[in-house]
Amino acid sequence: MAPTLIFDKGTGELVMNAGSMGGALIIHSVAKTLYGVLHWRLTPQQAIDLPNFGSLNGPSLLEEQRFPPATVQALRARGAEVREQVLPSGVQALQKTASGYLGGADPRREGVVMGDWRRGARQAFP
């Protein structure tokens, strides 16, 4: 769900895609991944591996055991209602690079990244 394609404004070429399976926090997980790659220059896998978080017009939801206790305490000290819970996103993403494609799959769910998509590669999968 939430398939997202990112194109270069100048050339119109595909830069990246990302998506995740069902659930109310899909947009949060996909946005976190896109932001990590496009603004922090992380690989798709590094961005997917970041802790999940979000809100559904209620308490702040933080992926349990992924945020420092000081962060949780600071949010609560500012009056935020915080719930730490399991937040499996299932994000998968591909990023086009000069030498081929980089991929990432959420380790919180099933799925892996595999293959050889470098320019000039003879096979898609070894």
C-alpha cells in the first residue's frame, strides 16, 4: 500500500520508490524512509531501519525499545502522552544511483532485498 514514486523535477527520471503494507501508520513509515534517504543521504536500508513513530490524533506512538529513555521522559515532561509499542511497518524501497539501484526491506517483517541491478549487469538475480 501507499506506493510512492519520486521523480527528478528537472529530468523527469525516477529517483526512488517506497511503499508499505496495510495499516494506519503506512504514511508515517514511508515518509520517514523518504526523508532519511532524500534529506539525510541514508541508504534505503538505513532509513527503513530507523525507529518508527507517529500519531493518529491521539498519543505519540513510539516503537518500543528503540528510543532512549531520556527522549521518552522529555516528551512526557512537556505534557505529551506517549505510548511505546510494537510498530512493524513493512516498508520496502529502491533508490536509483549512478551505478545502479540500492534497495531496502523492513527487517520487522518478511522480505529481503536481493539481485544485481548495476548498469551492465547480465542477470537481474544471481
